[in-house]
Amino acid sequence: MTVINETPRHQLGDADQECRYPVLVDGHHLGIIFRWHGAWLATPAGTTDEIRVAAGRIGSEAAARYLVAEFDAGRITPQQATEAPAVAPHDWHGPAPLLHPRMPASPRNLDGAKTAHAGLTEYLWTPLGGYPGADNPWAMRCDLCGWTGVRYWSHLRGRNGNPPSTHRHPGCIEPTQVRARIAAYKK
């Protein structure tokens, strides 16, 4: 039996601040793929439909292949990559909202969001969007050095009553300085 290692036709573009990846074929934007609560979703170009495609490690590849298959079947009208919409700028002024727009305002989500926001304040992070859940990407700014990027609340909250790791992100200040500047490490 011969195994053919097929190179995918598509390329993934750079992720936006919500970790949504554009899927490109021959310079055309077919849509975006992203992970939300363990599932990979695809949104075809020109729509707002979020289609659950797969989960787990193969999810990103499966979601990208789904968009390519829809394009090949003529069900997606591609856009020029330069016309592809970027993340819509947030329309709030001041602090970030409590919840991400995709998160329902259930008592459990509201409690989790309040806990996460309080933890971020304690550990000197500023959220750049509403709470998306513990295991979803969350755009943040490090208040120690000004870095911005994506973090996950599940990685920032610490474990078993202990503070989180003093390694915040590549290029941040030294762990000894983190311990000196954040009161929670002195408890």
C-alpha cells in the first residue's frame, strides 16, 4: 500500500487578537477558523455562520479542509485576501466588558468572569475584551511591561491556592522582579 503525503492547498494566515485564522487559497480568502470551548469552527467568507467542524488536535486542519471543500463545491465566494475583514474594533470605551459577546450571561459565567477579572487585576494583567471562558484565548496587556497578546485564564489563575508561574510571557521582566512587584507572591 502506498501512502501519499498530500500537501494542503490552503494556507493559514496570521491569527487576529481572538485567535481566528484566515484560510487562503491562491490569494483568496475562504473564511476563518477558530477554536471555541474545544471545538473548531469555520465561518465561510461573506457570512456570519459559525459551523462546528471538529474538535481536538486535528480540528484546525479539518476546519480549513471544510472551507476548501465548500469552495471547491462552489458554495463559497472567495474574497481577495486584502478585502478580508479584520477583527472588528471593539465599540466600548473604558474597561473591557465583563463577558465576551459569545458568552451567555448565566450566573455561572458571570461568577467566573468576576473571579477572572479580579485575578487579572491582582496579577497585573489588563483584559482587552470580555471574559471568554477559562480555556479560550483572551487578548491581554501585561501591566508589567506593556506586552499585548493572547493568554488563557486557565494558565493565569494558578493552581491549588498557589499563584501562577512567574513566567508571564516571552520577553517579560525577570521572575524575581515579578515576585517583587505583585503582592500575591508575597503572601
